[in-house]
Amino acid sequence: MYSVYEVPVALKGLHLTLFNPVSGVLVVDLDAEFNLTVVDGPSDVQYTMEFADGAGATPHNDSSMLRETFSVPGEYIITATANDTNATVRHK
């Protein structure tokens, strides 16, 4: 007789990086591409991005190539959140 069960794995190490432009300088009205990575965690992670542009939080099922276009010059605090059934990790 065999038993099958799932062992919960907590989320660890959420990293948000700017993928494009490589220079780190964002240009108004051009796409900025971000990438999210989790160091360790389950495969069923749900991501939420808040770009501080007034649009509110945006849910994502995939962490690769998140795009945002900023139409007003300024400073923006971008918040990334990763959730699963066992843990939440947030990165600003």
C-alpha cells in the first residue's frame, strides 16, 4: 500500500529585476520589461505586480516578461508579490 501526499514548500527569495532596457533608464511611453524569480517554492505560484501608476495591482500566472509602459515621468515604487497556499513573499 502506498500513500501519496503533498509536502508544502514555503516561498523563498522573490527577486524583481529590470530586463529591458538594460541601462536601467526607462523612457516615457516605451515598454519596460521586468522579470520575477523565486529562489525556492512550489510550481503553482501566483504573482501580483503593482507598478504605482494608478492602474492598481495586476495578477500574473507567469513571472517572465512582465511589461509596463509609464506615460508620465517620475519615480515609481514597483511592488511584486508571490502567493501560494502556504506563504506570501513581497519585494519592492
